[in-house]
Amino acid sequence: MIVSPYCTIGPFFPASFVEGHDDLTRYRGGTARGQHIVLSGRILQEGGVPTRNTILEIWQPDANGIFSSCAGADPGFAGWGRARTDADGWYRIRTIVPGSYGDRCPHANLMILAIGLTRRLVTTVFFADDPDSARDPVLDCVKDATARRRLFAARENAGEYRFDLILRGENETPFFLD
Amino acid sequence: MSFSYDPYDDRTQLARYIDRYPLSFKRTPLEPLVPRPLTLSERTGPVAADLFTLGPMDLSKTSADAPRATGQLIQISGRVTDEDGSPLAGAAIEIWQANSAGKYIHDADRHNAPVDPNFTGEGRLMTDAEGNFQFFSIKPGAYPVLESGWWWRPPHIHFSILGRSWMDRFVTQIFFPGEPLNETDLLLNAVSDRDVRERLIFQFEGTSMGEVNAMGFRRDFVLRGRRQTPEVD
């Protein structure tokens, strides 16, 4: 069977579909184990212009590297979340530093849905003290060293990580084939 | 059971760049998208039933005994499967749309059409064991894209589906058959293939009469994903 066509999310995604999903650390009455952080940044279009009203979704493992749909996952951690950018293009998600597992470096999957994009854009944000020595089968697909560094969240203060997504143009974020 | 996910075939999808839709030229990455292996991380996804409170199956009422919203009552039904035709049970479907006057419940909607206090404008439901879904709503109105200076969107309903993984996450808009504005809509016409275009349009299923009198429309969805062929040594 032939897959259905994607179409843009448009400007009117209901606020109620976002509310409450920007905090992965409190889930079904529990609190997530691990280091609680705020992951925030700006989503910018060509020329560094902020995109407002963009929907960002996140999917990541818990502090032990276990996904919420798998056995043994932290029951207090949602694993999945969603946020919307404000007028200056900022998103903000409360989560935890993802655990590593197997050959995967600590990471979170990110998805962008916005006006102007007929399909979603997908990328991965990585967490490491030394990006240049990190090894990961998805990260290693980005060959250019400068582009590769753009996939790492920057630790700004205790418990605060910054990750900007530049959709097009100078310092463009690498996005993966989808 | 493990599933494989091929990259989307561009021939089954809308164009990324659309003339007279300026943001498509400002937001589509310039660099080629990077191929990557799909690991456990990309092949898993949230269990929708754990995440959401599933809302009304009837967008035309704010509660069971409330009056109906203004407009033509419609019943939408369909089925969600993967590329093998296997049903996706327990997929969450998020729906949102304009009311019969073409007005959304959203702070970004500046169109001066009236809000309908009896219309919810949104809903969440879950597919059953056979992948089927259905809900009642009001046929949405057309509305102008004010900043374009000319473009009117034809009636359409937005669908967002959370299937079985990060890879089959799906978002689209479905249009109504026979609408004159379908001929000029930038998004519906961003497809080169006639069959692809038809997959963006409801099929009229006839009318029902009795306790509920509604026009019926149907749209099935095929999400990405195939059963993985076992590797043979």
C-alpha cells in the first residue's frame, strides 16, 4: 500500500494539544529519576528570523537509557513531549539528561512541524562533555566536523541546556533523511 | 515484531517548495537531508493511551446534552494501516478544524468570522483493534489566508496521528470533494500525481437518517512501516 501524503501542520494547532506536554519530568503522578534539566533554544528560519508558533516534539530514553514503551522504564518519566515556540522563536522543555545505552551516545530525537514545511523535519540532539570524541551511529553520519558540533546541546548553567534549530541558511542544523 | 521504515518516496508526497507560499523557501533546509541508520531510538515511540486524555468523539457538541454547533453535521470515518495493510490499533488521532464560518479557536486566527460557542473545534480519539476510527463534526467553512492577499483555504480537517513509533508519526490535512476552492489551494495542488491528490480528499459515503442525520465522509490512512523480513544467513 502507498503511504498517505503529509501536509503542513498550519498555524492553528490547538493550544490544548500542547499544554502540559512540555514537562517530561512529571508523569502519571510520579517524578522522573535522573538529572532534571531545561532544554531550550530558538527555532530560526533563513536569515536568523525567529519562527513563532512552531511545534517541536521530543522522544528520548530515561536516565537509564530505557524508552518509556520498553520494559523497565522509569514510570515517572514521560519520554515524549511537545512544545510550541513563542513570538521570539523560543521553545522550552523540562526533561532529564538521557541515559546512554548500547552504542548510542546520550541523545533525544526532535521533530519540527511548522507552516511552510509540507513534511516534518527530524534531527537528534546529543549530550556530551566532549563532542569531538563522542561516537554514535547516527551522529557519525554527519561527516562535516562543524555541522556535527551543531547537533550538541550547550550546557549553559547548572540544569540548563541550550539547543537552537536553524532550519535554513548560515549555521544550518543538520536534519536527517525521513 | 519489528518494522522497517523506508524514506518517503517524494512521488507520494507534496512538493517541499511551493510557488506563492513564501515560507516554504525560508524554512526548507538548503543542505541535503542526511541518511542514517534506524536504531531502537527511532523505531520506538510513546504509547498513546498512556499520554492522552481522549476527548469527545463529537466535535459538534461541548457536552452530551448541549446544543449542536451551527452547520452541516458530518460523520467522518476511516482506518489506519501500515504499508502491509495491517491495522494500527491504539493509534492516537488528533483532529482540529475551523467552524462552519471558517473560524478556528486559536490566538493566531485573525479572520473576523464568528466563534461558535457550541463547537469544540478539536478532538482526540484512538483507533480500535481493527485500526478503525470515527467521529462526528460540523463541515468546516472556507477562510482567507489574510497575509497572502488572495488565497482562500477550502474546507479541510487537520489530522495528527501518533502510530507505533517515532518513524510513522504523521500529520496531514484532508479536503472535501467537489469544492471550488480545491482548484486553487496551494497545498492541495502541491502534488504532481492525481492519485496522491485523491489521497488528500475525503470520499463521500452517503447520508444517514434516523436518530442522527449526517453526511458521511471517509478517509483511510496508510502510515509508513512494513513487517521486517527476517534475515536469512
